[in-house]
Amino acid sequence: MAIYIISGPLGVGKSTVSKSLADSMNLCALIEGDLFLHVYRGTNESPWEERLRLAWLNITAVTRNFLQHGLDVVIDFVVEDELQWFYDQLSDLDATLHYVVLHAEPETIAARLSQRGDEQYIQRSLFLLNKLMASPTNEPFLLDADSKRPEELAEEIVKDPRFRIHKLF
């Protein structure tokens, strides 16, 4: 069994690469983490930190369920400080964790976000790009999404051993 976490800032291609990766597998579940952030309804919305905490708890529970039923899992979600926690939560399962942080040139991200009508997210995405790329935890897992097609990136994520996590910290 395998878990693939595709992280990176908005506009870098996480969703496209995640879908390409999931579609190339035999039996796989695709978890789009943002969906867990947008399940809330009503007039009072929980604070961001609580919504994020619950999203990760649900992503972990759903991942566990799919793995226990014989499916590989691809997770499309921004990972900031949650990697060690996620790894610890699922370390009892016989699954290989693959982790990648996609990045691209700021101009590429800005163009992609503008093209899809999300200009309001450009500054947030560029802030997150810098944060993710500066993280020592992420350094071994960085993958340039500027120069390859999503299918090529998906293939590299599966085949390149540097994206397999055997032990964290």
C-alpha cells in the first residue's frame, strides 16, 4: 500500500498532478484536502486553526480507511507543519509514504492563478511558496513543476526514491 501526499502553494499544479497520479494507478482513492475545509455550513464558522485541525483529522481517518480496504491513497493538500504528525498517525500501517512539495517560478504561479480568475490568491500563494521552499523538512522533497507535464511529474513521484519517506526526524 502507498500514500502519496502532493503539497505546494496554490497554482503550482497540485490538483492536476494528483489527479494524473491517481488516474495512473490500479486501485486508488484521491483525497482533495480542500474539500474538508469547505464542509462547514451555518452562520458561525469555526476559526481557521480549528478547521485545519479537523481537516487533518478527517484526512487521516479517511486515509486509514482506504488503506485498510486495499486502496492506495493520493492526497492533494498543502502540508505546512503536519507531516510528522500525519506520519506518526499512520505509522502502524504497512504503507509507504511518498511526499512531494511542488514548486514553480513566481511568474508561473501568478499566471496560472490569473488565468483561472484567482488573482486574489497570488500574494498568499507566493508567501506559501517561500515558506515551503525555506523549510528544512521540505528540502529533500522539492520538485520543480515548471518544466514537466503533470504525467511526467506523476511518474517521477512514483519512481524517484527520494520522495519515499522511510523515517522522519
